[in-house]
Amino acid sequence: MTRVFNFSAGPATLPESVLLQAQAEMLDWNGVGASIVEISHRSADFIAVAAEAEADLRTLIGIPENYAVLFLSGGATTQQALLALNFAAPGQTVDYVVTGHWGKTAIKQVAPYAKVNIAADGEPEGFRSIPARDGWKLTPDAAYVHITANETIHGVEFRPVDGKGAAPDVGSVPLFADFSSSIASEPIDVSKYGVIYAGAQKNLGPVGVAVVIIRRDLLERSGQPRADIFDYRSHAARDSMLNTPPTWNWYLAGLVFKWMLAQGGVAEFARRNALKSKLVYDAIDASGGFYRNEVVPQARSRMNIPYFLPDETLTARFVAESKAAGLLALKGHKAVGGLRASLYNALPVEAAQALVGFMHDFQKRNG
Amino acid sequence: MTRVFNFSAGPATLPESVLLQAQAEMLDWNGVGASIVEISHRSADFIAVAAEAEADLRTLIGIPENYAVLFLSGGATTQQALLALNFAAPGQTVDYVVTGHWGKTAIKQVAPYAKVNIAADGEPEGFRSIPARDGWKLTPDAAYVHITANETIHGVEFRPVDGKGAAPDVGSVPLFADFSSSIASEPIDVSKYGVIYAGAQKNLGPVGVAVVIIRRDLLERSGQPRADIFDYRSHAARDSMLNTPPTWNWYLAGLVFKWMLAQGGVAEFARRNALKSKLVYDAIDASGGFYRNEVVPQARSRMNIPYFLPDETLTARFVAESKAAGLLALKGHKAVGGLRASLYNALPVEAAQALVGFMHDFQKRNG
């Protein structure tokens, strides 16, 4: 068996040691004579796994005690609808800062439930930057301000500005952030956010489970009429076991958390992610325009690097030849075309080095 | 490694051959150099897996072409809320026939969105039977009539009556059924239903994915305002890939479908399930009252058999000793206590035989 370097934007590469453990335990987990995917979520065995995953995630990210942590089925999109249902009164204004594709789709989920104010929009400038904070048109009594911490398709990420953290200052209105493609990739100050949510399938592990981190006082908001299964309070009160949770996915995420802690935690992944993305951006910038990334340097994503070749023929050749060279999933998202390298936590530095080597070689042969 | 006989009510036992295949493919699926949990849901590789799972499920259950089949994240509870959002006009009456715990919780999800009429309720008689059809108080212009085909906790199942199928006749109003714990356990006439939905984790495979089978004309109903992610039409139009689906869970379900087809399909599982449940009910009925099941014979579930010993001490001893004997998860649900044996498709006949042997022995020693 040969494992490739997998640059998939999500579902994405997992640590080999985690897959090996899941493989070893597939028919008999922890000596119980059954797989963990076959046992009750209400069993003491699974409850211990679930609680340990939460504790490890709290340690990993540094989640304060006054935040609830939920593990829910479905991905980030479902949470985008639930945010409005749980935290906005019917018809209340919610402020959205749109910096790419996912910020736009978030609005689609919210529109039936709240009055959406687009406080800032990067689209007129082609989603190449984060609109300057002083131009944002925020609503004083908005239910919340929503940002997308990293845009997976457009490769635009909120980065630290003027020596301060990456979280924009939005005053007393709670800041909600879709962290699907950058959670746990560097230290974050959770206390700056009201809600942080993320599908797990990029930086945290497997597809099929989402993590939602909620400042507990927000759970006291009445929100609007909704089914019990759409109520974060009910999920929080039942430790995310209001109904049958995606147990195997939760377990696998827990294995990834342990791996991340053993590797040195988010500080170490911040170092690796900065290194990997610098390698690729440097290769792009040193290519004399053969490779192009169009995002302004101060908003370039460390996680997803969309880039372009001079024409479609070269792009198709790059995708085919890189795949043959053991570099998987470098084709860009259909919304923007070109190429994309996703460099999540579980992607080793060696993968970025291999990609850069391939890029040099490809340019030599085709430039 | 010793695999036990696993009587869990869900998540539940899986075919060993399926687990072995998933184990073998864990680090390298189909020679791509990555696990299937690591590749994009938009890749041709995964789309083929997804389409094959749908085609196999259609063959297995006999789903007509005029029904859409969705594979969605979350379990049955989420669907219970979505049914009203998609198929009932705001405030329209929906009829619910309550035959156990899950019928009751279904109403909780629907209450914010529709006017619930409890057309029949088995609770006054302790959920020991299906209320006779001629006593149901149906609403002529209801959006739908909802039943729970099998109640996992109370062990009450809709069974064929008077030589006709198990689906009650509700006239022209569409019949919606929660089939979570009995789907694909025997042949069903899908055309009698408007919607059939089921969490996969009992008879269809792994936890973390739900199957929703919808008569296509119902998708033309406007329902009520809802987020795009809550709209069955959007999921149907995008082949259940509106957002990132639980790919690994979907893949594992597909392996279970192939296993079921290879074993002889639902006709064969109907035979095995009838045999397994007869073995256990006969042992209960022949015990002279040492073991008790309280459901009337014509509504006894083939899937879940709740039963009782004379006292709590014996119950605790039975649970502990059966576990030590390699018979897992026989403790009853906390809502009713006692014992429960769940006998889903993947539980072999040998497991029911072993349970009956243990029951005889336990009675001899304690009766």
C-alpha cells in the first residue's frame, strides 16, 4: 500500500497513526468484543469516549469553562441555519461580513429567519481581501456579527492586524465565526467569540460531525420557535446526546485530538501550517507569473491556496501529472477553477515540500 | 479477538464481513492511496460509491422510480422536524398515531410547525398494542398521517392484519412512517407510503446517516419557510450532496446493502427475523411467567423484545451474567426497565439460539 500526499479541501487527509488505530480496533474496540460503531451511545464505554474527546478539544483549543462544546451531526451548513433560530429574535437584524463563497451561502440559510444586513462584502473586489474594518456597516442592536474565519474556496483568511489577534473588534455584539477550515490550526482567543463552529472534516478529523462552541450566556436567548432537535439548549443539556449522535465520527475526531496534543498542540500546528503555506506561496511568487495567487498578502489563507496557471490546458496537465506523482486532489473548486492546495493540520510538511518540488519541475518542463 | 453476540438496540451489530472490508480498506480505499473518509464527496470515486448505495437500496427494498431516496446526516429525529417543515402548511393539521415512546417524541419535533392531532394513542393501555384502526380519529384534510412502524423501546410493531400488509389504510392522505428499527427487515410495499424514513444504525448499517424515501409528487408541496439545508427539494436536486454528506457512514451503509443482497435480500432477512423472534418469544412464553413480555401477540415486534424478570435483583444478575457469557447489551431501556433483546438483520440466528440457551439455564439456576 502506498499512501499519497492528499491536498483535498475536505473531507481531507487524516493522520496515518489515527487510521491505523481505527483499523486495529475495527472489529473489537477496547476488548468489548464489538466495534465502537456497534455499541450504544448510552453505554458507559461510549460516554467516556465522548467526554474525553470534549476534554481534549477544550485543552487543545483553550476553551474557557463558560463555553459549551457540542458535537453534532451534520456539517457547518446546518449550524448556519441554527444560529439564527437559536440566537436571533424573529425578524431581528443579523450582520454578515462576506469574504468568499461560504459567507454567501451562510446568508442563504439565515434569510428565512432573520433580517440579514451585509455589513461588508468582498465580492465587488473579487474576494481578494478582507474589507477594511473601518468600512463595515454594523447594526448596533444586531443579534450577532458573522464572519468566515477562513474561506476554503477563495483562500481568504482573517489574519492578525496591527499586532492584535485575527478576531475583528465588533464591540458588544457577539462575534460568530465559521471556523470550518481553520479551527485548531493556530492559537485562537475563544473569549473574543460568541460562537465558533466547524465541520470536523478539515482540521479536526472525520466528516459527519460538527463542533459548536457557544458562550453559555447566549443559550439564554429565546431565539425563535423551533423543533427541539434544532435547539442548542437541548443539545447542551444532554451532552450532545439528545438523539443518537454520529458515534464513530466523534470517536475518530477524539483520536485526532489526542494525536494533535501529542504532536505539541495548536502552537506546533501553527508553526507547521505557517511553514507549509510559506513554502507554497514562495514557490508561486518566485515563479515569475507562471503560477498566480490573487489574494492580497495580508489576507492569504494558510489553509487553502487557490492558484492559477496561464491556461486551461496547463491546468489539466498539472492536475493529471501531479496525481500520477502521488499528489492528490490539487484541482481547484469549480467556482473559481485553477488549482488549490489545502494544507490542513494532518498534512505533513513533506507534502508541501513535495508539491513545491513538483511545481518547480512542472514549470521547467512547461514554462 | 472474540466477537460477542451484540443485542444492542442501536447503534447495533454489523456484519463481520463488512467490518473486515472496512478494516482492510481503512488506509487505502480502492487503490487511491487514501481512505474513503479522506477523499472529496465531489470526487468521481465517491459519487460512484454513493450512487451504487442508492441503487442497491432501491433493489433491496423495492423502491419505485417515483420515489426519491435521500441519504442525510443526522438521525430520524431531525427528519421528524423536517417532515412538517416540508409537507405541512403553517398551522395545518397533521395526524399522529402514537404506539410508543418514539411516536411521542416525534410529536415534540413537529409541535412548533403544525397542529398535531393525536389520531390514536396506545399509552392509556400501556403501549401494549396497536389501537384498532376503526377507532382512529383521522382528519380528512391532514397534511399526512404519521406512524412508527416499529417501536424500539416498547416492542410494538405494525403487523399484517387480515391477510393484508402491515401498512394501515388511511385513504388519500399520505402515510408517513418512521421505519428506523424495522426497515428492510421484511418486504414492504413502498407504494402504500408517502414518506419512509429511518436512521441507518439498526437494520441498515452504521450510525450517522439517515435514509429518507419520498414520493416525488410530495416534493411539490410548498411546506413552510425554512433554510435551504432543511429543504428536501434541495437535497433531492443535489443527490444528497447539498453540503458535505457523512461519506464514511454512507459508504459503510452501502457495504451493508451489498451484504444483504448477497445473503438473499429482504425475503431472506424476513425469514431469519421471524425465526429469531419466534425463538425468543417462545422461550418467554414457555417460562411459566419467569420471563414476561407484555405486548399482545398480534403486535409483538420482530425487532425489539422488551421482557421482564420477577424482580430487579434478578434483572441485574441476568444482565451481568449474560454479558459475561458473551451476550452484549441485553439491559432494557431506562424508560421501561427490564431486559431487551434487539434482533436486527445483522444479528445471526445463532445469537438468538445462544440467548434462548442462556435464558433456560438462567431460569434453571434462579427460577
